[in-house]
Amino acid sequence: MPDTAALLSAASGQQEGDTLRIMLLVPLVGAVLLAWFLLRGYRGNGDGGTDND
């Protein structure tokens, strides 16, 4: 199996710092979205968590 990092940098001409930045940013954004999705269920007004105004 070929080295993924070598393929990424060779195919797009990016520096290694750009790849590292993307590899750190994507999981961080994913974690924020996951936390928002899970925590919005606890925002109910006492009737079982549904938010029907």
C-alpha cells in the first residue's frame, strides 16, 4: 500500500504544514459539530426533550 502522505503532497504540491493543518482542523470541526448535535437534545423545556414551540 503506498504512503498516503507522500501521495497527498505529490498529487497536490502542498507543503507538509498544510497537510498537518488540515489533519488537525477536520477532527476539531467534527468534534464541535458532534458536541452541538448531542447537546442540543438536552435543550428541552421539560416535556421529554422535544422543542415544539
